[in-house]
Amino acid sequence: MDENEWAAFEATIQERRQALDCHPPGDQLRSSFLDELACGIRERYTRFGLQADLDEVLRLFTEVLVLRPPGHSGRSASLNYLAIALGDRYKLKGSVSDLEENIRLHTEALNLRPPGHPDHSASLHNLALALGDRFKLKGSESDLKEMIRLHTEAVNLHPLGHPYRSASLDSLASALGFRYNLKGSVSDLEESIRLFMEALILRPLGHPNRIASLNNLAGALGDRYNLKGSVSDLKERIRLHTEALGLCPPGHPGRSITLNNLG
């Protein structure tokens, strides 16, 4: 643990706790200060992974949502934040009830963010990811179909030059890969490869998600090699995994996965 980084987080969080103390229950501004404190603690959770932080984040975001009933201007944001925190706990503990509540909250948030809302595409993406988690767990084709529909709509809302286009392309490509594995449609595999290629172009050297894109495209090319036996696909798969490994020095969290991909 980086002690300086921890100290910086702690200082920020303590400042926000003190600010919240100035807005007790019943204060009109309490929900905003609860929200700021919860966001700060979640940021620390994503960095250090302490379960106590996640537990507090869930408690705070739950209180915020109670203070923002239907009709409140901040309700959709609170639904989104609580859903994301529940998704964090699902990944940590695997509770199906957390996943189901995550999906329910993201669905409500999306309904409050219709087409034209500035956060519509973000809610499409978040709900699609949650449905993807349930598809991986239960294998429901209806979840897969809806996930692909939502990701497709998000891609269409993120034209070339949009900062979230590469993430949307990557997510849709992965969803089509799931359908290829389920149904064996070659057109899904080809489209998945095309989308992964475009995502990789948008993630040049130095981009924080380049390693993931290299491995994702390599995996899809490996599927096509297994299907068609093209040596060029095999060579490109190895080249991509090799580049990814070069970006994962000893101690990097993604190194073991990349080594396994090359093996």
C-alpha cells in the first residue's frame, strides 16, 4: 500500500465527513454531501479494495437514494451510483441478489434517462454490462439479446471522436463473441473481430486499456483460427499477445493472464 496515496485519500475523506456533519438529517443539502463522501470512499475502494469501504459506500448511497424519491432531479444519478456499488459487491461476493438489484436499479435509471438525456448512453452501457454478468451466470438468451441491443444503441450514440467510443465498441464486440460461442454464427465472429480492431486503433500505445484490447482481439482471432485454420490469424494472435506481454512487466496485475494466453 502506498502510504502517501492512502494519506491523501484519508485527508479528502475526513474533509468530506466534516462537511457532512454540518448537514444533519433533515437538512436540505444532506443528500449532496452524503453523495460526495460516498464517491470519495468508493474511489479509495477501487484503489485499495477494502471491504469496509465498500460497506460504507453502500450504506451512504442507500441513504442518498431514500432522500431522492421519484421526481427528485438527482434520483437517476443516485440509482446509478448505488447500482454500481452493488455491482462491486457482486464481483466481490457473488451474491445473486446484489446482481438482480443492480439490474433493477440500472433499469430504473435508464427509464429516467430517455433518448436525448446527456447520460442516456452511460445508462445503456451500465445496464448492458449488468445483463452480461447475469448472462454469464445463468446463460439466458433474452439477457444476451438485450445486452447486444443496448450495446448497439450505445455505439450508435458514440460516433468517431467520442471519448467513450472505444469502450462501446469493445463491449459490443465481447457481446457478439458470447453469441458466437453460444450459436456459432460466423457473422457474429467476423463483426466481433472488426469491432475489436477498431477499438484497438482508438487505444494507441500508452492508452490504459490497450492491453485489454490487444488480448481481446487476439482471443477473437484465435476463435477464427480454430474455425478456419488460417495461419495468418494464428500469427497475428501471437503477435498481439506478445505485444500485450511486453506491456505487462513482472508485477503487473495482467501479466499472468497474458502469459497464459501465450501458452
